[in-house]
Amino acid sequence: MGNLLEVKNIVYTYGRIAAVDGVSLALGDSDSLGLVGESGSGKSTLGRCIAGLLTPQRGRILYQGKLINGRLHKEIQLVFQDSFAALNPRMKVEALVEEGLIIHKTADKEKRRRQVREMLQTVGVDPALLSRFPHQLSGGQRQRVALARTLILNPRLIILDEPVSSLDVTTGMRLLSLLQDLKVKHNLVYIFISHDLAVVRQICSRVAVMYAGKIVEIGDVEAVFARPVHFYTKLLLDAHPIPDPEQRKKINIRGEAADLLSPPSGCRFHPRCPAADQRCRRIPPPFVEVTDNHRVACHKAISS
Amino acid sequence: MRSNISLFTGLILIAFLVTLAILAPVIATHDPATTSAEKWLQPPSSEHFFGTDRLGRDIFSRVLYGARVSLSVGMLSTFVSLGIGTLLGLLASYYGGLVDVIIMRFADVVLVFPSMLLAITLVSIFEPALWLVILVIAGTGWPSIARLVRSEVLRLRQSDFVASARLLGAKNRRVVWRHLLPNAIGPVLVAATLCVPAAVMTEASLSYLGLGVQPPTPTWGNMLRDAQLYLRFAWWYAFFPGFFVFITVFAFHLTGEGLRQALGLSQTARRGWRAGS
């Protein structure tokens, strides 16, 4: 099985700040990857690099075996976090959804109109809203229009940058179930950027945890969630409320997110890690395979 | 609410002035050029609403015909500087690098050059004429528009919706025409509206100095110039042309201000930069 997407050791820096600092990952044909981590961990930057909106200074991105660094690809689309900013305020719903078809000259006017209507139905937007402007829509409708806009080009890989974080819970849940349906129906692969672990668990088969520009743990969702190895993953899972207080075990993790201007030496998580020792402070941990497909960058992973 | 009132009042005033200018031949009670030896410097009366000037010409009619010159100079020159400014601002912001440096430094040079001085120089080289006045005003007015367009485009270029269009495969031309320009137009329109009164003032000043539109064509500026010797004993002579300059400037400022508020632009947007988004 060839990989749909391969990211090899990419680095993206804003000035002196390395937002993505040597990230590698591979995505199979039917995988969907959840990308989790706190704000500033580099997940959005990584997403934008893969989408081709940003060109990484180092490393390679391969799509279906072809190098696509910094180049846009019709089959790779991105849904932005803020649907309000992602839709041109001066364009109506119809023009917004139709745009991709016009650019790629795939059909005549009549056929385009039909396709736009069908697509709106697919994403669950009432075609009566065709002549509305984005500011006349609700947040959920806007995000669906944004989704329709990308889906109309039949993409294969969609990067979803926190698509539900700006929506209220019920609207978000409905959008998520739509995303799940679409994934099956259109044979889509998602890279789902989120800080909501429950959502990632629902949508994705694999999950990568990022900390300070690096992936610290990557594996199948079930494995990572059941047996997290990296202390940062444990922290994230612990921060997520568990309904039953009997099951809760607190890990005591202090401190704040790493300063990217002068990242900590060795393992970037060591100042906050309860298990850190001399080696963690000095040597950046290599990736080690815990089980099949489950890899962790932590010195303690082997010894424990 | 307030914005609607200023926009509304401003637009009504502009419509009123434009109507006066267009219908000048119909409304005017006298020929603006006909002189009368016995009726010179008469105060306003039922026959001469605004009185007469030193040559016995009807000031009311001359003010109406003057409006044609003032308004067409104001609007045409704004149009030209809007065109040049938008084009150069777009080019500068879009291509960046050396193109940006060349265009914007050129704009700076034009901006620091006193337009009055330039006008005086040009007029002394060529014959004073209407088109020259328009050209001088437009030629010195475009940098502020170009700066505004440039800063708007630079801001918008970073926006998610432009990134989204690029992801769909949109090329430069589409991005500029469908995404950047329609969103940059608001603040530019406001700035353009505020360019008109400046142009009207400049034309009036040039004509006042005798460097603008030449007699016998009546303009508010050259009427004021004629009137300055008679200020003490014929108040109406200077008052009416001056009043119309004032009303025109006022109307366009009101409209610009109303437009700015109606478009929800902050105070600073007018000057070309906006804090946050």
C-alpha cells in the first residue's frame, strides 16, 4: 500500500520562530489523521504547509509519491477555522460554491448551477440561501458553505483546521456527523486539526500529538488513547474531563508551553515533565516504536 | 443613524449642486457674459438674485455656470487620480519588491511636491487651460489613493478568503478582480469622495491666482479674484461664489464621512491603515 501523503522532516520558521521543527508523518489511503496539541504547537502551520499555502524551508512533502512542496494541488483542500474570514464577504453563496468550477472550467453555466445546488444539498444547506451573503448565514451554515466550496472540486485530502471550534456544541456535533458521512461517501482522507480529543477519536483512525513544533507521539487512535506513552499525551488526556471521578488519576504537570524563541534543550517537554532526568535535558529523544504503528519521542518510553 | 443623516444630507446637497450645474442654461436668469455699463455692482434684488459684478454681469448666473467648471474639475480630476492611484497601488502591492519600491518612492516624491508650485510651473510653461488644471490636480492627487489601495491589498492578501481562492486554483487576475478589489473599494471610495472637495479648492485657488480657468469663462475662483477689490462695499460679490465653494466642500465631506460610517470603517481607515481586522 503506497502512502497518499508523506511528510519528511519539514521545517517552517516565521522569522526566528520555528513553528514546525522537523516533522515527519505518513498517511495511508484510508487513514484520517487527528492533529492535536495546544495553541502554538504548530498544527495549523503544518496543515498550511501540506495544503501548499506555506512553503517549508526544509524537508519534503510528497503527495502520491510526487514532490509538492509549496505547490497547491486540486485534490488537497483546506477548511479554515474561522468560516467568516474564509468566505469573501462580497460574494454570495452561489458564487462562493461555484468558484472552483469556474476556475477549472469544468462545466457550462447550466451544469454548474445544478452542481452547486446538488453540493449544497449534500452539505445540508437549503438552496434557498443561494443568494445570501456570508454575514447573513449562521456559523454552521457558513462552515457548510466553506465545505461545499472545497468539495465541489472532488478533493481527496481535506485538512480541517479546527472546523467546529467556533460553533456551539450541537451545531458542531451535526457538522461532525456530516463530515463522517462525507468521508465515507466521497472516499476522503482528513487531516483533522483539533484540541478536542473526543472529536479526534470520533473522526480519525490515527492521531499525532504535537508539542512545540514537533510530533511527540503518533499512532492509531485506540492505541494512543488507551495507552498513552508520552507524558504530554497523558497530560492532554488528563485535561479532558472524564465523567467518572473514580477513574480519574491526576498527573501533576506544571509550567507553561515552551518558548519557541529559545526552545528547551534536549526533549522540549522536559521542563514540565514529571519524569525528566539528565538525559532528557541534554539529548533530544529519538522516535521509538512502542508497538506497531505507535511511535513516541521520549527517552522514558523504552525504559518504562 | 447619524451616519445615514450625514450621508443622506451630503448626497442631497451634491445632487442639488450637480442639477444646478447641468441646468445652468435653463435656470440662469441672464447671460453670464453680458456686461452692462449702467448696472454695475448692484446689490441683490428681485432681478439679480445675487447682485451684479463690476461689469454689470449677473452673479447668480455666473455662479451657476461656475458650478459647471468647479464640479467637473473636482470630479474629473478625482476620477483620473482614482484610476492612476488604484492601478499603481495594485501593482505595487501585488508585485512587491522592486516594483513596490519604485512606485511608492515615486508616490512619495509627488506627495512632498507642493501641488500649487507644480501648477504654477506647468501653467507658466503651457497656456492655462481647464484640462491642465485637471491634469495637475489628478497628477498630484493619486499618491494618497495609491497608498490606500496598497495598504488595503496588503492587508487583504493575508486573509483566509484569498488563501481559500488560491486553494481552489484561482490565478492572480481572479484574485485581484474578484477578491481583492471588491473588498478594498470601501475605504478607497471614502478617500475619493474626500478628494473632490480638495480638487474644488485647488481649482478655486488656481483660478484666484489667475492660473486656472481663464476669463471670460466664469469659475468660483476667478469670480473671487475679481471680487477682492470690492470686498468693502459689495459684500455679495465675494460672498456668493465663496458660499458655493463652501457648500460644495461641505457636501462632499459630509458624504465621505457618512460613507465611512455606513461602511463601518474606523477613523483610521481613511488614512490607509486599520488596526486589527
